[in-house]
Amino acid sequence: MFTQPPVEYIEPVFRPPSEGRSLILQVTNGCSWNNCTFCEMYTAPQKKFAPKAEDKVLEEIKRCGQQMGQVRRVFLGDGDAMALSVRRLKTILEAIKEHLPSVTRVSTYCLPRNLKRKTVEELQELRDLGLSLIYIGAESGDDEVLEKINKGETFESTKDAILKAKAANIKSSVMIINGMGGKEYSKQHAIRSAELVNATQPDYVATLVLFFSHGKEKVEAGFGGTFTPLNTAELCEEMRTFIEHTQLEKSIFRSDHVSNHLVLKGVLGKDKQNMLDDIDDAIEHFKAHPEIQHQVTSF
């Protein structure tokens, strides 16, 4: 007997590595900004940004409750569910509570600009209904780099969003892209990114390495044709600069994305020196083996 799938997706669908076991509810399609030069995630014709019809989302949540077992975690996709109004987000979270009562965490990607229009009190309402974690792709804390990649954000706008979420008791996971400034901006990218996480003390900090799945022409154009990708040893050196300049109290750090050549896991600052020692060993190894090089067009 045919059973309608609980969720109908518009492919491709993306989610953070840590949401691998989560139920993904596609409450929007695509990314509400979608102008970053390095990102190819939502550029396919069918991924043009649009909210999914509210009645369809609510019906899918109801079907998930009917057809699935105990669901512990839910991720609201696609690129930025926080572009939705507070009213619509509350309706979705209330439906999750009703039809998926075993859920203990709801999370989503979040663009800083889409917290600007929401008050701390409104975010607290969403937190009370189950939204407990947002993933913010800061990419860099350096305003020059952010401008060149057309991020549409600044150090200050990203800092303000993270602190607003913190004031509402919503946890944040902040992503930095290793190599995003190329050789020319590597040091300032690393230092300003460290200053961003120092100023906000996010619950989680993560890195991935810059890669180009469909070519690097757009990124190069943003840098005026001067962008020079880092080799593997240089990526580790940039990571060392970043870690060295962090002054974090208890942020959980991960560099375990598939793009990373060096996997680092720990708590900053408790494990800071151990991480620096591991990076030093990796730099020595990669310099001794120049044949091991980061492939910028793939993982």
C-alpha cells in the first residue's frame, strides 16, 4: 500500500554535519541572500528562494508524527528558515511540539540579517517553543574579506546577531572558512575571525576549508583577480594563527568537515595548547610532503 512520503524535498538539500541524524523539515527553499561568491549550494534553477506553503509544512509535520518513530532532533531547512516571520516560525514549532513530542532540539541555519528584524523577546518565544540552536556562517571576521566575497554582512552585524541569540538563550554554532582570504588576506582573516568569536563566545566554533565545486572565477573576480589559494601547509598555518588568537572560555571547537586535512576537536580554551601542538606537527608533516595538497575544486 502506497504511503505518501512524510516530507517532499526540492533537491539538493543541505544540512550541517552534526545534523546527520536529524529530521530535516524543508520550511523554505534555497537561501534568502544567495549572493556569496564562494557558495554554490543554492544556485540551481529549482533552488530559488521561497517559503514553503504553511499548510504544506504543517501537513508534513503531521505525517512525520504519524509515519515516523521517535524523533529527537529536527533541522529546519533550507539555507535560512529564520527569514520567516516570527508568527510562522511559532506556528511551525507549535506543530512540532504537538505531532513530534519526543523532539528535544530544533535547529536551523541563520543569516545575521534575519535576526536584525526580530527582538530578543521574540527570539525567547521561539526558544521556549523549542528552537535551541542556530548555525551562523560567519565565514570571516574581516570586513575586507567579507566585502570581497559579497557576504552582505560585517564584523559588527554578525557579532550583534550572535549576541542577540545568546541574550535569548539560543545556542550558536559559528562557521569560519579556512583559506577564505587567500594568501593576500590570510593573516588578517585569521586574526579578525578570532576577534569575532572572542567577542561573542559562541557555544560552538567550526571550520571548513575553502573549495570550489564549480570553479573559482566568481571568488577571483571579487578579489580583483588577485586571489591566491593557500596550499595545505599554509592552511594549517592560518589555522594556527586563528587558534592562537582565540580567547574563548568554553566553546566546543571542531574542524571535522570532509574538506579539512587536519581534524581538530576540543574545547577552547582548555585544549588550546594541545591543538596548537597538533597544528605544528601537521605543518611540519605537510612541508615534508608537498605532494599532499588541498584540491580546491573538490574534497
